[in-house]
Amino acid sequence: MDAIMRESSFAQYIKQQGIEQGGRQCAIEDILEVLEIRFDLSEAHPLSSRIAAIDDLQRLKQLLRSAVQVSSLEAFEQVLDA
């Protein structure tokens, strides 16, 4: 019974990691899309790789809000550097 519980907990952990990774990837794509639409940001822009390197989902959610609200790409970069 203990082995089943451990396996179940491990399976849940792996599933949770997959969900978090998927959420992270989705947030990165959303940020880049907003910046592309609003400020014509290209995939080759250095900000793209900086954003893609962020692991913290909460930070990415904050950056998405900022991407929607800031007045310029420079303003977004200041938020990213903060």
C-alpha cells in the first residue's frame, strides 16, 4: 500500500510540474504576443530571450499585465529590470 501511495504522490508531482511548465510556456507566449502586437517586437529582439528565460510563473503573470499597460517597449524593459 505504501508503494502505491508513493507512486501516486510521485505521479501527482510529475503532473503538477507539467501543468506549471505548460502555464509558464503559455505566459511567455502571451507576453511576447502582446509585445509584438503593441510594439512590433521581433523574436530576434534580446527581450524575447530574456522573457523566455524566466521560470517564475507569478513574475510572468505580472509581466503580462505590464506588457498590456506600459506606454512603450522601453517602459516594459524598465519593469523587466526591476
